[in-house]
Amino acid sequence: MLSSIALGGWIYAAAFACVALAAAVQGSTGLGFGLLAAPILGMMDPAFVPGPLLALAFLISVLQAAREWRSIDPAKLLVALCGRIPASFLAGLSISLMPASAFGVTFSVLVLAAVGLSLAGPRVRTTPGTLFTAGAASGYMGTLTSIGAPPMAIVLQNAAGPEVRSTMGAFFVVGAGFSIAALALFGHFGRTEMILTAYLAPAVPVGFALSFWGRRAVDRGRVRPVLLGLSAVSALLLLAKSLA
């Protein structure tokens, strides 16, 4: 039987609104899609996580990267992807062998610790080593839970808004594609996941259009507090979801 979301009604309307809001946040700040949508949609129907949400994240990331493509930092992008791609396939194997909740707890605690260090001490430097590590953590977390932005957000916290949004957008275009491929390889992305993605795909451009105003608000201020705040919220939501 196909997921109940396919039956429409108020459940579909609520899921559509959730995806649109998450897409608006993602388009405004460069992250936030998974951290907002995953816990809510996961409660509506577990079939949405992680496959369909990763596919929807791929769509918003394409729009995000295309809008500000001139601000993409190719060097940072390449190093981060070198960490993300192999970690995605390792996560695909892990999700077939062990409960994903165990990994969610571990990584959410690590993200909270990293956010705390960023706020209390020296800022995390953007180096090839930190970019590779963040890319690997993002690939592993994202493939398991569909929430993979916090590690990259912490490393890019001091960059300008356009660079953060475009570089992370490009990172998630490639990264989400490999994560979906890894899930498909290990039998966790098939016909049902594709149908669920198609049902909610129209909400992505709606939310992206709304991000025009949010993007201007972010660019007028400092992007670092927004990114760190969303990273902390993401970790707390992931921890709650994993413990539940």
C-alpha cells in the first residue's frame, strides 16, 4: 500500500506547506530544508525520510545554486565533495545494517558540541581539512537522516551570504544525488519514494519564490548567527527524532 500522503486531503496540504516553508528557509540562508521538514514529515509518514526528502532537497539546491552561481567557490566545493561522496555510500551500507537512530544521536551531539565551540571560542577556520571533514560528516548524516547541512554551515559560517547559499547549493546538488544513488543501491529508494517525491515537488518552487524576501533580510545582517542557530536547532531536532 502506498503511503497515506498519496490519498490527499488535509495531510497533503500540511505536508505541502511544510515543504514550501522549508524551501523558503533554505533559499534564504543556504540550509534548513531537512532540519525543518524531516521531523514533521517523518511524524506524518516515515516513508518520507530519508529518500523523498533528499530528492526534494536536490530540487531546491538546484534552484539555489543556479540563482547565485557566480558566488560559488569551486575550490571549497571540490574538497567538501571529496569527503561527502564516499561517506554517502558508507551511510547507505550502514542504514542496511543498523538502526539509523544510533547514528543520529551521535552526530547530533557532535554538531551541538561544534556549535558550542564556535560560539565560546575561536571561529572554525575554513581549511581543506575542515572542509573535507565537514563534507564527510554531511554525507553520512544526510544520507542517514536527510539532515546534513550543519557540518558545512559551521565551516562556512564566516563567509558572505551569497557564497554560503550558492556553494552549499552546489554541494547539495551533487551530494544529494550521490546519497540517493547510495540509498537506491542498498534498496532504500524505489517506486514508492519516487511517487512521494513527485507529490510534493511543486511545493519546492513555491517556497523558493518566497525566499527572495528572506534572502534580502539575511544579507543585510550577519549570516554567521543565522547559520549557527539553524545548526543548533537541526541538531536538537535530530536528537529528539533519534531518541523518539
